[in-house]
Amino acid sequence: MGLVNLPTVEGHWSTTWPYSSLACSKVLKRDRFSLIMKFLHLNDNSCYIPKGQPGHDRLYKLRPLLDPLIANFQASYTLHR
């Protein structure tokens, strides 16, 4: 989905040309994807800073998952020459 930009998310499951893409429909059904997106919340939306405002974070909703993940990656892997 990150590689193919379509007007709507549902377009990835479209069967009409030119939007037909069988890759998404083979991996995950549209209704299942919608349910996961509906109930998956990682951060409090009431504290969200809107786009264009100072302090806006594009990854705000994923930040509770990303920060510990990045810290663990940095702690367990050291770059060498």
C-alpha cells in the first residue's frame, strides 16, 4: 500500500481496471483490514497536534510502538567499520 498511491484505501481491493490489485486481496480481506484499522489505537487522539501546528508529529499514533522498538534496536546492534 505504501508503494501504490490510490485515492482510497478500499481501492487496493478494487476489481475494476486500472485499480485492480490482487496482491492485497490475497493477503488480507478488506473487511478484516477495516476492523483492524478501526480498533488498533496506540496513542490518545485527544492529545494529537494537527498538521501545520508547531509540534506536529507525523508518526504520533505509532510513537508508543516506535520509540521502544528503536531503543531496542540501538541497544542490541552496534555498527562497525
